[in-house]
Amino acid sequence: MGELKGVAQYEIDMLKEKLHAKALHRRNVYFMKKEVERETQELKKLLNSR
């Protein structure tokens, strides 16, 4: 019974790690998008100011 519990705990830990990695990735993608949007705005301003 103890072995089964260990396996289940391992599975849960793996799922948590996957979710955590996904969350981190999603956050990084969000910040990258924001950064790109900001740079795009700055480029547009530069082009328009000519």
C-alpha cells in the first residue's frame, strides 16, 4: 500500500510541476507580448514624427 501511495504522490508532484511550468510560460508569453506591443508603439511614433 505504501508503494502505491508513493506512486500517486509522484504523479501529483509531476502534475504540479507541469502546471507550474505552464503558468510560468504563459506569464513569460504575456510579458513578451506586452514588450512587443510597446516597441511597436515606439516605432510607430518614430515613423510618424518624420
